[in-house]
Amino acid sequence: MTKRRRRYPRKRSPWWRLSDVLTTVILIGVLVLAVDRFQRQAEVSLSGAVTVNDGDTLTLSGERIRLKGLDAPEYSQTCSRNGVAYSCGREARSMLQRLVSSGKVVCEGYERDRYERLLARCSVNGKDIGAALVEAGWAVAYGDYDREEAMARRARKGIWDGTFDAPRDWRARHGGPADETREAGLLQRLREFFRGLIKSWSEETT
């Protein structure tokens, strides 16, 4: 009687696993960029009368707007300078008020946070308001404006001239709203990552 040979499942090459991972990454990238393009079709551009709510939130033409790429101290938040507490939240709001009162304000955006505020970049007389806030030391970079934050740190401007809690940490300790910009920030980083991959690939193939 002939002895039957036992068959073992064939092991897949590590290259096949790498191929599966790359395929998954590409599919995710295509999905992220498709969502991005769809959202950009609903981009909003606003200008008009401005009301400042706090250091990073304003109302423009009836639309509540959260400045994108930064996080300012909450209105009731205090910081410390030379061992003395002061209202850094009110200082941040005052800085934003000075900026928006210097000319025509224009805001553009297409994403919304969980509170249905428009996440937007705003400018006054062509100057980026978010960049000015961070560079003056009255907001921290949160997804953007890293260069401006580094400049404010070195010059010890605003909240950097002392000690302070990161606004998101202060909110967590004082029962403030949750970190509403994290999801949008992650999606933005994914978009930038896949855009960079596509750009590098196109440069190598041309």
C-alpha cells in the first residue's frame, strides 16, 4: 500500500505580505484624498462684520469660526509671569480683537468640528491671523505654525514669558469642552502625507 504524502499549507513569501500592506495603504490614501476633494467642493469664503468670542474663535457674517492650526488659552484661563498669575485667556482675546480690527477680515474653510464651527484660515489685509497670533505668543501651534511658535519661544513673547498649561490640558482639568480639533488634525496630516507621496512619485517618474 502506497503511503500518502501529507501536504502542508504553502507559506506565503514576506514579499506578498508587504504587497498586501502597500495595497491597503494605497486604498486608504485614495479614500482620504477623495473625501478631501469632496469636502473642498463645499469650501466657504466669508467676509464682513466680526465678533471675537475668545482667543481662537470668532463670528463672521453670522458664522462661528474656529481658527485652524492653533490653540489659544481659554477665556477664563490664567497663566503665570514672574510668579504672578494673570489672565492669559483675556490677553489672547484682546490680541485677536486688535488683529481683526485692523482691516478687512476674510476666512476660508470647508471642515467643521464636532460643535459645527467652521475650521478656517482667516486673514486681515492679506496677513494670516493665525500666524500673527502664534508669533505674538498668544496661541500654541496645533497642526500648523510650528515656525511661528519657535520664534515666539525664543523671544519669550506672550505666554512663553512665564509658565502656562497647554490649553487642551487646562480644558481637561477644568471641565471644558473636549479637544475638538484632534480628529480634523489627524485627517489633515493623512491628507498631507498622501499628497507628499503622490508628489514624490510624480517627480521621480518625470
